[in-house]
Amino acid sequence: MGDTLEISALVEGGKASGGPPIGPAVGPTGIPIKDVVDTINEKTKDFKGLKVPVTILVNTEERTFEIKVSTPMVSALLLKELGIEKGSSEPTTDFVGDVTFDQILTITRMKMDSLNALNLKTSVKTIIGTAYSCGIKIDGKTAKEVLIEINDGLYDDKLKEGA
């Protein structure tokens, strides 16, 4: 397999460039920086406006590379959905926005691989917990109200695996 070099960087979604930190790290490997940057931008284009953690795995012997993209933090995804910079400093009383349950589902699916949850329902509850700590309501309701509704089965149709 040869030697593998691991390069980690934080890039803006879809806007990686050949400058630091990528260019100086990849340049000495002999792999075309443009190919690496183009691949990163293609893989991160859905995260425009967000800082995205990427790992570049370079096989120095074969001069090949692989890009692994980690998704942004849940709070960053929620705030992006609302188009705001930061969450509430008083999240239980001062709400900064309102997302739909479908937006919660979309974010949950983006983060599924990195959540330590057993199923979609548990993962959704994790995302709702983050919404709560940011001062974000879901369909006009508090996180606690939505969690009770989930436990009562109100969202079961949307929480079927593969739905």
C-alpha cells in the first residue's frame, strides 16, 4: 500500500483553494493540488458558507489520494438553516428562530454517520436537543413539546427508517 500521509484541514464548503493549509501540505507529495482542491470542492459544495473538516489521505508511493469529509457541527447546520450567525444566550426563554421538523430530519440524515444513536428516532432527538440549546423552536413549538410528541408517536410516519 505504501506510505500514507494524513492531512487535516478546515475549509469553507465548496471554496477550498491551493493556498494554505492545503497547498503547502499537498505540494511536496507530487500530487496535483488542483485535483485535490477540485475533489474537496465537489464533496463540500452542499456546505457553502460553513467550515467543513476534511481529511486528505495521500498514498505517497502510488501518488493517489482520497478525501474524507466530516459534516459541520449540528449547531452550525441549524443556524445555517435559519440564516443566522449564533444561537441564543438564553435558549430556554429567548428564541432566535424556528425550523420545520423536515429541516430537523434533513440535518439528522446529514449527521447520521457521526451520531452515536441506535436509530433515526434517537438521532432526531439528539438534533432536537441541540436545537433546544441554541434557542431554536421546531414548527413553532419548544424542543420539549416536540420530544413529547415524538414519544407519543405523532411523528412515527416521518421517523420510519428509509422514509
